Amino acid sequence: MKEKTSITLSKDVITQVDRLAGSEESRSAFIERVLRRYMRERKRAALNARDLVRINRAADRLNREAAEILEYQAFDATKPAE
């Protein structure tokens, strides 16, 4: 269901909307399409940011584990062979 609303835009924005929408698409349809895309991209960016935090957290943990193993191996290599 659609709801009617009123927005105020500057003349240059209206001119660009009209040019980009062309004769095949109304201003309203064009603005709705652009806003939907913008909201989708914002949602995707938020999910990507959340995933990046998780990946970095896991990478930090794995890097610490690897550093501990390498330190242990380096320490063990200094012992004389029996």
C-alpha cells in the first residue's frame, strides 16, 4: 500500500530527478527506487561491518595462537637433542 507524502526539494535536484527518471518513470517511482536501493546498501554495509568485526576478532585469536605455537617451537629448538 502506498501513502502520499510531500517533500520539498531544490530545483536542481528536481531537474536531475526528471532527467534521470526520463519519460518512462515518474518522479515518485524514481525516488522510491533510489531510496530502496540506498536502504538496501545501508543494511548490507551494516552487515558487512558486523561481519568484519567478527572476522577480525577471530583473526586476532588465531594470530595469538599461532604466535604462541611459534614461540614454543623456537624455545623447544634451543634444547639439545638427546
